[in-house]
Amino acid sequence: MKKNGKEANLNRRTFLKGMGATGALAAAGLLSACQPSSLASDSNDATASEAAKIPDGYQCASDWLGKAPEIAETDIVETIETDIVVMGGGLAGVQAALAAAEGGAKVHVVELMSAETYSFKGNDIGHFNSQWMIDRGFGPYNEGEILAEFNRRNAGRCNPEIVKCYIANSGEMFDHLVSLVQWPDERIKLNPFSNPEISPLDPSQLIVHVPGISLDGPVEYPILAGGFKSWSSTAQFMGEPLHEAPEAVMPSERSRLGEVVQFSMLKAQELGAVWRFDEEATVLLQSSDGKVIGALAKKADGGYVRYNSSVGVILCTGDIGGNPQMAWALNSEVSEWAARAGKTPGEVMGFSTCKGDGQKMACWAGGMIEPTPRPIMNLYMPDAPWGTTPYILLNAEGKRFMNEASVPLAWSLSMRQPAGILANVTDANWFDTMKRAALDHGAPNCGRDWWFTELQEDIANVPLGDPSGGLCRDCTIGERQGHIVYGAETLDELLELLGYKDDAKQAALAEIERYNAICKSGKDTDFDKDSYLLQPVETPPFYGASWQNGRSGSVGLVSLTGVVTDNDLQVVTADNKPIGGLWAAGNCLGERYGLGYATPIAGTSVGMAMTHGRVAGKLATGQAVK
């Protein structure tokens, strides 16, 4: 990571001078390593013809990229001279714009949403060693140990320098973020569920994700479970406490993170940054030597705006999860599982509405999408109020198949089980195991300790033997979704309620009997679960939850598939050469994750987006970073 950003400071204006509009537009259409191959263009063979549509450097079945759009000069209705264009005004884009403006740059932010609908997603900021965290007793943590854990969880498939950049700079980003909050401020668009009399930074609104074992006293971090380490280092902007399980409102909709982020936006605007709403990022402009010197964006009325940037462009347009063609072609693990389950491309899309605009723009300019396996948010989220608590986990045949404490492995291992139900089974001592669960994404959360108290109340009220089960409130990352839990006086009856019949039920009874013997021996000879998590299932009443394993999924909340950059977040070509004037951050940035969203704390997607956005803005303007 450069200390002074010499490759990308404000003195790099000269390459723009003298570059006419025609030359810039022509440069935007230059062939790159991502352009469709022409090797089979003269062949009549159908297979070769189809292969000709596949972008070079990729093993996929369709042309998800296409050619860079060619915009006529007569369609350009406005030209803006600026230093830096930030494509996308989400969590990463705001921080990029703010940092660049603080570095003295003239900044324009191109945002697809309208000013009226402009909002921010997320509620957790996973970060390390902020003074805010340290003041609350969480850290300072060993950053080298954290980096090693990221590499372990991702099988060495992430770029350690990109992850190191996040770990080292996330604390400064967070402290800077909260330092800008001066509550109240009439300019802030409030969450409809917010109490305007209370600051979003108030302890009643902002908590830290902690394990249940903290109820028994101080916790030494990291927690080691299932061979993986985790830390308490996630700030959660939860908002007003909710004690019910709402039917229509998702927990994340109550988040006050968006209110906090608006202060960063306002500060950037005070420094001269301009937000341009209702504009769609379209294509980058390049000089004859390949440097990015601006971009075109499409207005809502169909006209185009040319942004001439003396420094360059920072891509923060989000992920590809809202583009079924890209998700199917590039996220091959999920699309292959989906294809085997008889699903179509539209069924692998996630919750994101982002369509890979930034990734395409980068590729048309000569960049590359990170190679397979391309990560997604392949979370293991059981349909149970206790989240990723390491109770015995049974497949549809009644068989245990993994170390239940190894949460990063659960999604891929579950996908390899027979179609049908998956089920957790526990007993009257369920709480003893739950409070010892680690802090992976989806783990039980004692940040508000009454979540645990209320779950205890709900479990106690589960009607035994009732095939309808009982509704129990969630105690995981967010609050307060409801889940059905079944209860029974015998394991035989519980398994029936969970959906096990005949041979599967007998196999499950035998498996639980074997598991109980393992627990009493203190040594898991099957999957090596940690001895302190080995709790026999033998004390009535018995409880369980089951959910369907369709052996298929989607890209989840977002696809984490991004473009390859160097260690300074500059997009690189297929031969690893940086493209001048082009940076990527947020979900446009690749190589943050290797095999999926396997993280030692919750909220790293948001934390990385905001941190890398801030770092990119600093590097583009010659500011020092760690």
C-alpha cells in the first residue's frame, strides 16, 4: 500500500489536456482482455460459434459482458470538468467522495437512485481497533492474527494485502465516521422507525455483537470454535428496541446506519463534493495509452453526461446480484447447484438490485473479474431462533455430517446432503450450549441481553407435542424475526414433529444415541467438535427446529464478485498492469473473500466497503494510509 499515492495525485491533470471528445469516446471502445473472443468467428461449427461469445479469460457459457456501448456525440447533453468521479453513492461511494474531498479534490458522485429514494443498506459495521471499540473493552486486537484467520477461512483465496488494508484502516474509518455525527440535525432523513429525540449513537441504539458467555464474565478474544477464531468487533446500528416478532418489517429496516452515513455525505458536500442523482454509470473514457480520464453517465431522460476527470474514477456501483445473466455465468458454484435442482438464472439472483455496471465498465477498460471460485454470501442461516449454535445437526436421512461448530463450512456441506429437511436437536439444557456459540455471521447475539431472556421465555412456552410448534423470537444478528420451535417429552416424538419418519427417524435416534456417547467421552471421534461444546441430548423436554434443504440457493444478500486490483485498489489488466486513473471499492472490489462470506466477525461486507472506499479516496488524492 503506497504511503503517498504518487501514482494518483492531483498533479496528474496533464494527461487530460488536449484529449478531445472524439478521441476520448473512441478510446472507451478499445478492445480489452474482456472483449468477446473472435477465434471462432470464421467457423460454421455451432460449438465454436457459441464459444466465440464467451469473453476471453473466462470459463462460462454465455457472453455476460458484451461490447462497450458506443455513445454518439449528439447524445451527450452536458459536460462536467472535475478531478474525481465516484461511480455509485452507496456506503463505499460516500466514504470515497468524503476522503477525496478532504484531500482537496473536486468530486462528483454519480448515483442511480433519485434524491427522494436515496438510502443506504445494512446495519452492521465490522471493523477492528477503533478507539470507539477499545473504549468499550474490545481490543486492541492482534491485526496479524486477524489477517491469518481471514486467510484460513478463505483457504488462501483472498488477496491478503486487500484484507490487510481493511483490517489496518477500518478503525480510523469508523472513528472518523462517528466523529461527524452531531445530533440532532434537521437535514438528516430519518428512518421511519427512529426516535428523533435519541441519537443513533446512543447505547440504546448502537450495540456491539457479543457472545452469550459474556453473561458469565469477561471474555478473552479470539474465541476458538470448530478450528476457527472470532472476535467481538462489530458495531450494530440496531435502532429502537423491538420486543415483538414483526410480520412485515425486516429487522434491518430499523437500522440507523443510514442516518449516521448521511453526516459523511453532508461533510463531503460542505467540502464541495456534488451528488448527481438519477444518472446511470455507463462507460469509462480512456486516453490513447489506456488511462481513465472520465466517464459517461445516462440521465433519466436518456441524454448522457460526460465527466472529464483530471485524476480518475472510483468504481463503487455495487455487486452483480441483480443481474441474472452475470450471476449465473460468474457465480458458478451457486448456478451449478441451481441447475442441478432444475432452476433458472432468474432464481439465483440475490436481494441486491445492483447489476454489475461497475464490473462491466472495468472490464471494457481492460480489467478482469476475479477468478473462480467467485464468492457469494453463502451463509448458513438455520431457520431457528438460536442461529448458528452448534447443536447436533441432522440431514434428511437422520445422519450427522459435520462439526457443527465449524460454521464457515456449513453451507457447502449442507448443499452436499440429500434433499429434504435439516434439523437441530437439543434438550432442556439448550441454553448452556447456545451461550457458548462463537461470533460468526448468524451467531447468537447477546449485545442486547434481553434477547436471550426473551428466547428463554419463548422456549419455555413452546407447547410440548403440538404439531404446530411454538413461535420463538430471534436472538441472532438482528431483531426480531420469528421461528417455529418444536418441543416434546421424548426424542421419538420430537423427531416426528420435525418431519422424520420410518427409517430416517430410526437413524436419527441411533445417531443421537451415538452423539450422546461421544459427548460423555469428551472426544468427538467423528468430526472433532470442541469438547466444551459436547452436550448430550438426553434431558427432557427436547427441542428442535427443522428447515428445508433444497440443495440450491441464490447469491444471497449480495454477490461478492468484483474486479481484480493491485494493492493500491487500482484496477489491473489480465497481465496485472494497473489501469491509470481507475480504482474500485465496495462490492466492485474483488479478492476480499475467497470461498464465500467466511468471516471472523459479522458486518465485514459493510466494513470493507466503507473502509476501502475511504482508502481509495485517500490514495487517489495522495493521502497517507496504513
